[in-house]
Amino acid sequence: MERTKAKIALEDGTVLKGLSIGATGETSGEAVFNTSMTGYQEILTDPSYKGQIVAMTYPLIGNYGVNAEDVESCQPFVEGFVVKECSEIASNWRAEKTLDEYLREHNIVGIEGVDTRFLTKHLRVAGVMKAVISTEDLDDESLVRKAKESPGLVGRDLVKEVACREFWKWNDTGRFTVVVLDCGVKHNILRSLASRGCRVLVAPAEASAEQILELKPDGFVLSNGPGDPAALPYVVETLRNLLDKMPIFGICLGHQMLGLALGGKTYKLKFGHRGANHPVKDYRTGRISITVQNHGFCVDADTLDPNDVEVTHINLNDQTLEGIRHKKLPVFSVQFHPEASAGPHDAAYLFDEFIAMMEARRAKKN
């Protein structure tokens, strides 16, 4: 297969050469790395990656191809894709097309042949930064300038670019009605709720508390999503108006917004957590789970009121906050992805805890 020359340039002046995969053209975003060995299709279609160019640390990507069942949303949302080697062979009985074909189909610009080990180590030391991938402009100085001028993530509301515009339902029946606020929700969150007997209704991110309460939900889930949580005051306000109304479960960006709604603050991590191998400790049980993560911002535990909020989970790699629970209300959240997909299922028990909260609330009302 003939490849076009391509380059990726970082805002600090670093430029790496390679060959294009996927669509030709030019794209910009925040360059980040993901340490997962598999699950590239789920990563590509995770709306939380909007605004980001994703580099895979595992050297061979694409060997089992792409199929229509393993997507986490309606389309890929990454701005660009970086791999050491993109397999030209899709060897799996479920494969319907190659990774390169899938990227071309969805107009995603990518680059292979890059020293992803160097790129990952550089981003770990210097921190994630704005970047440009191009097959058209191969002038180093021009590309670095474009990277510097690109918008980045801080202060940007990217949720409006990935979330649904109207209310819709995932399934029709269930013991409990759960409203999921779509800030870029992954399909496996919806599947995980439905498989536990929930009728799942999806609300747009800009839905008001009044609109959500009209649906008479038994529980409320704040989904994952992209961008800076501090740029979403309208979601935080909706959440504040729902805190004492029903059980609430926040995931990833949803966790960050719950932290803000409870009076905390968020900050940007140096290089974030992205991968399927992050160890997290549950303080309540001492249990350690290997988790799937994808986030560049974090809740500052020191800004939360210990009289109202309990820290439940901590990241064992860097001791950052991974989970909180309200001491008086049936409200909790985690920074990682208990729905996994792709990844380990160690943290799936959190969905069961959410179901138990709804059962307890129903029993109390009766």
C-alpha cells in the first residue's frame, strides 16, 4: 500500500516524520498517549477524545481490524491518530474492514512510522501539548506555528460538539427508569445499565433539572465527555438542582462535574490518565481494581468539604482522586470507566451499587 509522507509537530518545536494512514490532510488537537494494548476501535469512537490527537503506546495497532459492533458512539471523535505500525492485515473472524479503511471512511488523519516510545516519554516529561498532523504542509516551522495557534482544551466546551440535541431512549423496559445526561456518553454505560434492569433515557447536556424531573427517573447518571469541566457551568447548575432528588452516579467528566457541584475545584493533569491498566484502590473495602481511564483533568480533593464528601477511591500511580461519595445523600462518582469497553471489568460493581441505591430509595418511599 502506497503511503503519503506525513509529519506531526508539537508546540514546543518537536517534529516527527512518518507516513500517513487514514485520510490525507491536516488536523490539530492536544497530543496525548494511551497505554492500552487493544481496544483501538473503542478509543477512536469514545467522544471523550474530541479535541485530542491520540498516540498508541503499543507498537502494532489494527491487527484485528474493525467491525460495526464494537463502537462506543456513532462515529470516531479523535482529531488524529498516531501509531508505530498500522497493520495492513485484519485477522479476525469479526473484522469487516482494516483500520486504515475505517479512518479513511471517517476522514480521520493519522500517521504511522513515528517513534511512539519517544513521543510518549516526551509527553510524560514535558506534559501534553498542542499538536498538528499534516500530509500537506511538511515545513517544520510552519507546522510548529500552527500547533501553537491551535485552540487546545483549557476553557473549551467540547460537550456541545459531541452530545445529542434531543431526548431519546436506549431501551423500553426495566425495573428502574434512569436518565443519563449525555455529555459524550459511551454506549457501554447505557448497555451496563440496561443489562441490570434499567429503562435508560438519554438527555441532552443542556437539559434543565425541570425537564429531567418530568421524566420521573429513579436515578440519574452523569456521563463521560470531552474538554474542560470548568467550561460547563450549565451542567453543574442542573446537577446542583438534582442533588437531593434521587440517586446520582457520575462517571469520568460526570465525576468532575459532581466535584464542582459539591463546591470543589478541578485542575489539569500534566499528562493525564489514558489506558486500560490503571490501579485504583477503594478505601471502603481495600479492594484494588485495574481500571480503564481517559481524562486530562482532575478534582482537587483538598477543595471538597470533608463534612459532606468522603473520598472513596485513589489512583495508586500518582495518588490523585478517583472517587467520591456524599455522606448524607445517595450521590457518588468515579473518575475511571466502570463500564470498561475495552478493558478489565474489575469496577463493574459500581453499577450494582447504583442499582442498590435506587432499590433502597424505592423501598423507603413504599
